[in-house]
Amino acid sequence: MDKQVALFVSNLEKKYGQWNRSKALFGSTPYGEIARNLSISNSQFSKLLYGTGTDGMYERTLDNINRLIEREALESAYAESQKSLLGYNLKHKKRVLLFSIFFFFLGLIGTTYYLLINDTSFNKTTYDDHPLQEYFYPSSTEYFDSPFLDNSNILDNCPCAGFEGRWFQFEPFKLPLPGSKKPGLYYQGKSSDLILRCSNLFDGHVDTGNAIMGYEHLKSEIWIDTNQENLVPKYFNPELKIYTNKFNQMKFENNDRFIKIADLSAFNVNMFEITGDSIKRKAELSGRLSLDVNDELAKEYDIDIAYITKNVLGDLTKTQCQTIYNPYCDPNKLSEGSQLSYNCIYTIGEENLGLKGGYPYTKTFSLKSQVYSDYISCECDN
């Protein structure tokens, strides 16, 4: 699908000019005009642009774009040939024009083939490095004021040393969102990348070795149900405060009636307090940014993305997560694949879609790269 979207955008830029996402333009041409030129609806154009179209939709629309490009090229070639042939007799003019168009077609086919086989935009970029990797593990500590504990004496950092490393969100989670006058708006926590290190920044009541902190880089999304179907009772039981099986099975990416309206990037400061039998987590938002906002779709459905980013999603920082049982009182039980799973309640401040209380979700971190995996002689105090 990424390859199809890349080809779709690339061809649009060839025809209309550079993509200006913030102004919803290709060159100086708005999305709506392009959709009319391609004989598709505005909603179909949005699906194609943001990766939710079907294979058939991409195939047909790419053919239409190529026909527009070819027609424009032929018209331009014809106009240029007409200018250059002024002064010649009609017979000679027709002969030259036919040859010009023939060789132009050969050049167009060759150029298109070259661009397709050499287009590096089709190479999917993988997310390998945490944006703050250098902050946690600087190449030089000469000018670094570190909030982290030195592992030169590992026993001073028990049991937190076993938790140090790279953690990822185990699986996506989704939540209903307010912020518009009608239902059908959803948040999807797509992925997160968390580096944890033992810290001395906690209040004095947390002993050395029991405090660990890190910055979590989150990638998430906002989706709109174009049918704006009610959440209750099909997807949520307000009395039991649980989602139905239909909600749990719902995949935004596999359903044409859902369109992604924005991508989100954010940072959370995570602080974990580890005791013998429990692990408490506290998270504070450092900033959130909305990216690739589909302004046309937001306007169509009367959705204020700025308000949702600042106010509605801002309440995620007030989320109440349960303190969890610590299965790693002995840190030697930690290994790559170990998990910390938190059941949380998202309580929305100003609006709650008619629900008293909040919406539940589960966020699970999985250890992917453990820093200190050798045996640690820590006492397990239950």
C-alpha cells in the first residue's frame, strides 16, 4: 500500500506540482479540482492520498493521471511543433509533426520506465533509532549532566538495572474521541518507543535502584468513521464500561468507511517506581504534534484537529493507570520479550460522549533490547 500511495503522490506532483500538505494543494491546484479532473469524489481522493483506497481504486486512478499527463504532453508537443513549423508548406509540416509526436512518445515511455525502476521513494523507511538515543547513551560524557545512575557498581542499581533498555508498545490500542458534534471519531495508539534508565531524579521517598525513567516517543492516529455510527450500544456497553467484540475486532485500515484524518507524534516522560511486589507508572506529556492533517476531510465533518490535539488528547496525560503486580521482583527473570501491561481509564474532561467515567484501554510495553542481561545479585524483598 505504501508503494501505491508513493506512486500516486509522485504522479500527481508530475502533473500538478509539489504537494503542499498544509494548504491541501498540489502546485496551485486544490484537492477538489484534482478529484474532478480524475472523475472521482473528494472522499475517494482522500482515501487514495492517505493509504485507505482499494487496489482497484489505485489502478484506475493512476491510469487516469497517466492519461492526463500524456494528453498534456501531446498538446504541448503539438503546440511547440506548430510554432517551429511556421513558414513550411502544409505537407512538410504534417510529416515533421508526425515524426515529432512519434519520437516524443518513445522518449516519454523510456523516461517513465527509468523513473519507475529508479524511484527510491518506494523503499520503506524503517524506524530504527530513538530520537533521543544520544541523550540516554551519549558518545561522550565530558559535558553531559546526567540524571541517570552510573552502572559502574551494578548492585547500587538493584533492581532497576534489569529493566534498563529499549521497550516498545506491544500492540496498538484504540479509543473513541469527542471533539465533534457527531460520533465516529477515534484515536489509535499505533506504536511507541521507550528507553529506560535508572534515575536519581525522583523524590526522596523513592530509594536508589527503585526508580527508573525514560522518554517515550509515540506514534498515533486520528480516524473518522464516515458513517458516523453511534458508539453505543454496538461498540460499547455503558453500564459495564466495556467494549463489545465488534469494537475489539474493528480494524480501521481494513474498512473503507474509515479514513485517517491525521497522524500524531508525541513524547511522554515516563517514571516507574519499582518495589518488591508492584510497579507504579506515571507519565507526563512533553508535547504532541499533528502531522499530515486532512484539512478538507476535517472541514467536511466539522472536526477541529487543533482543539482535539490540545484539549481532548491533552487529557490522556490525566489517564489513571492501575499499579501492576511486579513479576520481576528478581530482575534476572527479565529478558527480551518480557512485558509490563497497564490497564488504564481515559477520562475525558469537557466532553465524554455522554459517558460518566472514562473509557478503558490496555497499554503493554515489551522489552526488545536489554542493556544489562548478565546475572545480578539482587535481593527480592516482597
